[in-house]
Amino acid sequence: MSTLLEQAICQLKNLPTNQQDEIALIILEEIEDELKWERSFNNSQDVLAKLATEALQEYQAGKTQELDPQT
């Protein structure tokens, strides 16, 4: 456990139980959100690689046009 997390937990112990529970829920939700993003990212690598290959093939075949950000 990191020093910062240990400090946070020490301070949490001094809060009323209801506040401890509220903060615990926030932490657990953040962890779950992070895990979901990580799973989504890991599962999307094949799709992203396929899209990149298709885009490169279209570019090499002359099927793309330069984007003008001014228009």
C-alpha cells in the first residue's frame, strides 16, 4: 500500500461511519470504472488494428482525400 493511501485511510478512520461508507463507495466505483475501461481498451485492440489496416489500404489505393481544417 502506498504511503499516500495509508495517510488517507488513517484520516478516514476518524470520520463518522456514514462518511466512511460514502467515500468507500466512491473509491469502489472508481476502481470498477477503471477496470471497465481497461477491459474495453484491451478488447478493442483487434478492432482498432483492423480499422488502421483498412485506412492504410484506402490511402494507398488513392481512395482518401486530404482534410482541410479551415473549411
